[in-house]
Amino acid sequence: MMDLSDGHMSNEHRELLRSASESANPLSISPLEISTSPRTPRSPKSPKTPRSPKSPRSPKGHFSKHGSGKGSPLKNDRHSQSGIDGRPKKGGSGGKGTWGGLLDTDDSHALDPNDPNYTSTEENEPSSARKSSSPFVEYRKKVAVIVEEYFATDDIISTANELRELGMPSYNYYFVKKLVSMAMDRHDKEKEMAAVLLSSLYADIIDPPQVYKGFSKLVESADDLFVDIPDTVDVLALFISRAVVDDILPPAFLTKEMTYLPKDSKGVDVIRRAGKNYLSAPLHAEIIERRWGGSRNKTVEDVKDQINNLLIECVVSGDKKEACRCIKDLNVPFFHHEIVKRAIIMAMEKRQSEDRLLDLLKTAAEEGLINSSQISKGFGRIIDTIDDLSLDIPNARRILQSLISKAASEGWLCASSLKSLSAEPEKRALEDSAAKAFKVKAQSMIQEYFLSGDISEVCCCLESENGSSSSDLNAMFVKKLITLSMDRKNREKEMASVLLSSLCFPDDDMVNGFVMLIESADDTALDIPVVVEDLALFLARAVVDEVLAPFHLDEIGSQCLGPDSIGNKVLQMAKSLLKARLSGERILRCWGGGGISRNGWAIEDIKDKIGKLLEEFESGGDKREACRCIKELGMPFFHHEVVKKSLVMVMEKKNSRLWGLLGECFSTGLITMNQMMKGFGRVAESLDDLSLDVPDAGKQFTHYVEQAKDEGWLDSSFSFTRSGHPVENGLWP
């Protein structure tokens, strides 16, 4: 039997107590105490030496020869000769029912040379935590801090400067995503702040494609956001709607994103709610802007009015300090180029106010209120439009040159950053005097037309002013008409489209007018942010109204500046609008007028008038009188409804009088082949319903299609199916 001496037993008990205290508080045991026993010297261990027997009073298999526990740090620190990591799972801690190790640290920390424990050899250690971070990872970290600071300070200028200093514009889409996603999980105050910040940074700090991409990423991650934010669908739909209302996101975003998203994703719900619940509601703009406690974001028109008022007040009172305070209160530092532009134009128009306005700009520049970039941009915009200004301001070019020289000599304008202002304007096809006079009169005619709506008066004035029917003057009128209407409300845009369809300009003049519009789209975008959408709608409407033929779009496209130009974007959007299902009816209603030139007329009223005049003709009316009534409707783009109703009445009553009327309209050019094909196509779409009242409707329709082809009304390629799709996407070959 083993000698159970007091010394040996006390040693075993001592080891047991040490092991117990070690597991209870590992920080209280030093490595020296763990590795050696104070009474038993440690002998070298030979691989062939057998292990000494365990004490019978020791727990079986729990303690080693030297009393070390199975999970002791000494054993875990031994290096294995195999490639397998012999360390315990989770570093010996963090198992089931535990809180993790007391010394757990984040491996993602960065090395600090000033740390007392820092050693130079650490830099060469092959640890994943010490791999250099990518620029995008660094950008993400900094952006999170910038957003947090903005929510705390509400300082748009500082936020913009910090984002600019990052110098990574290609990653700004992530800023958009991060800003909105962080605001979604906060109060209405932060949501409103986020919307205002995006509107302020748009175009100047964050490029439009980056804003688009940021919202696209948000929609794609809607399912992940929903896990943490239960009302993700509603809040994100509101952010998208607000972006559309603030003109930083095109309305086409909704339809484009819908095509890329999985049908069962939350992103689809977001797009649908934005389109149906918010953007389609009456007075949606006002509702959306006040949803988070009242919009602090002013419209472009409001800001322009306030700028104009403060400049006028400065000219009258001469109080530069008050004017600078008003500029600061506007809180639109990225729109200060508009202040410069309006101040210089006002100085050119009213020479007696020149000194006060230039002193204001000089003071604002010296105090850092308006930076040099905005000053150069303001002057640059005036240089771009100097030819138009010359129509209203005699010697505008010379006056502007003197103002530039004065500002440069005073040191608040860098003249070398501006475009060259040549002494002579570019050569024109027409004499400058004739063109200037016509532009002035054309603008007066258009403004009077917007007030009266009298198309015949405009036509008479055009005949008297352009008696020679100059194509250049006609193109100028088209450009001027659309440009003036784009800066107004939907009523004026609708009136402009109706006037275009009523003018008898040659096709080439119309094409040249739209080419001029597209060539100047980049400049127009400075004053009208939605120029792409508006011009695309005008182009599509011109095709629907048969002012332009579809092939004219390709002709206009061949004269665009490049694939990335605004003009090219306009054409692509116009083509996509025309390819949509039932595009004609939708485009006719794009500005709420349905193509009606007379106040109070709706589509239903027009259809009713067409039905009545056809019934009157069928009961014994005169062809000439019926053609006159159709012409007086003033809606050549809606003549397909005449074709449809006439054909249906012929099939229902088997009366050939209306067929003869269609022949008369076609032979006189009142109804074109395009409208004929649309009318027959509309009947083809409703054949199934028509067959309920007219059993042989399909047979009759086939007969009339063949007869129309024989008479030349329809193109030989016209075909239809009983499913109601005569041609693809509503476009005729």
C-alpha cells in the first residue's frame, strides 16, 4: 500500500486547491505557479519514460503527474507538430451556457506604434486581422461616422465638405444607401434630415447615377432591412417617393427596378406602394413633403424667387450685411451659382445697380459665403447663354466682358477658369437682326397663347412674321415654344403639344426644332432639373400626335453628341415610352389634358361627340359635313377612335355608309394610314367582347381588313390575332 504521508497528501490537496482556484479565476494564477510545483522539482521528460501512477485518492484521469488540469494553459500552449490546430474550441471558452473568455478581444484592431506593448515583429505576422483594408472598407467606416455626425449636428455644409474630402465619388452610392437605411430606423426628424441632405448634395457632390444606384441597392436589400425594421416597405416607399418629388430620382426608376426584382421580394412591395399609394395620390407632392413634419426642402422655384427678392432689396437699400445674412439663411451653398448668375444679369440689365451688386458678390466671396467654384459656375452659365441674352440686352457680350475684367482685377473671380468669350458671335444661317426680332415676337406670341389658348391667333401671327416660311424661323419657334412650356405647369405643356399638332410646319422644320432642343439640353438642365423626362414626353407626344414620324427619332438620334449625353438619354426614354402597352393613351394623358385643346373636354366627351356625329351621318348626313366636324375636333392624333367606332357600327348594323365615310376621310388625308391601322387594331383587341353581340364579328372583321388592304388604307404587313394583339407593344411597322 502506498505511503500516505502528510507531506504527500498535503501536496495533492494543494494541487487540487490550486486547480480549483485556477478554474475559478484564471487571472489570479501566474504562469510560474501553474508550470512548477513548489515542493516537487520538475525533471526532464523523456518520450520513452512511462507515466508515473496516479494516486488512488486522486480523481480518475483528471490530474496529470504534476497536477495540471486537462484544460490548463500550459498544455494548450504546447506546439503541435501536425498541421491541425490543437487548441480547444472558442479558445477554451464560449461553450454552451457560458459568456465567453474574459480575455476575448476583437481581432480586427489596428496596430498602434505608440502602444507600450507594440513590437515591430507583429507587422509581419500572417494574421487576417492585419491585412490592409480596401478603400471601400475604409470608405464605409468613414461614411458611418459622417452620417452619425450629421444627425447630431444637422450641418449640411460640414457633411458635404467631409464627403468631398473623402475623394471617392464612385462609392457615393453607398453613402445614399447608408444614410437612408440609418434614417429609416430613427425618428421622423432624422428621416426629414436625410431627405433634405440628399436633395442638397444631388449633382454637386453626389452624381445622379450614384443617387440612382444607391436607391437601387436599398430596394434590393429591402428583405434584409425588413428583419430589423418591420415598417421597411412603407418607410422606404416614402423615401423613394420623396426623391421623385424632389427631382433627384426619375419616375422611370419605379418601372425599371420592378423588372429586375424577384416577384416575391419586399422590394416589389416597396415599388408598388410608392407608385400606387403615394405618387398616384391627389396632391401627392404636398403630402409627401409634409409627411415627416413639414418639408424644410424648398422647391427650385421658391429658392429662385427668394434669391431675386434679396438682390432687389440689396439694390434698393444697399445693405450688403443683410443680403449676406439672407444668403446664409437660404442654406443652399450648392445653388449659389444661381445668385451669381442673377446678380450679374441684373447688373447687365440695370447698369445703375452694377456697383452694389458687384460689391455684394465681392463681400460674399471674401467672407467665404460663396466659394470660387460657385462664382466661376455662375459666370460660366451666363457665357453659355450670352447669345440669348443679347436679344434682350444690347451689347450684352461687351458688358459681360467688362464685368469679368472688373471682378478678376478685384481678385474674387478667376478669369482663367472661364470659357473664352469671343468678341463676335458664331456665324448664323440667318441675319442676327432678323433672328433676334423673330425670337422676341415669338416669345410674345407664346406667352399670349398661354393666356388665351387661341391657336388661330398664333397661326395668323406666324404667317405675318414669317411670311417667307423660313425653315430656320420655324425651328426656332418650336424650340422656344417647348422651352418656355417646360419651365411652367402641366397646363402650358399640354397647350404647347396641342399647338404643335395644329401647326402646318414641314417635317424637317419640326425635326430641326427638336434637334436644337436636344443640343441645348445640357444648358437647359441647369435651370430645369427634369429636362430629360419633359423632353422625352414632348418627343413621344409629337410621335403620337403625328407631328413626327417614328423614323424621325433615329434621325434626331444621329445628331446627338454621344452615348452619355443628355440628348441620348432623352431619345432612349422617348422610345421606351412609345414601346409601352397602350402607349398612345398614356402619353396623351401625360400632362392631364388628354390632348384636348378646348377647356372642359375630357376623353369621354370626345368619344361621345364622335359617336353622335357618326350616328347623324348614318341617318342621312352629308360626307363633307361629317368630315368638317371630324376636322373641327382638332385631334388628328385621336382619329383612330373614329375608325374604331365606324368599323364597329358597320359590323353591328351591316350598313356600308360609314365605310364610305372612312374612304372619303382617307382619300382627303384627314385620316392617315397610321390612324387607320390603330383603329383596326383597337377593334382587333375587342373582338372577343364584340362577338357576344355580333356572333360573326371575327369573320366580318377579317373581310374588312382584306378590303381595307385592297383599297390602300392598311399596310400589307398588318395582321391580328383573336387574342387581341394585332401588333407588339402598340407600335405599327
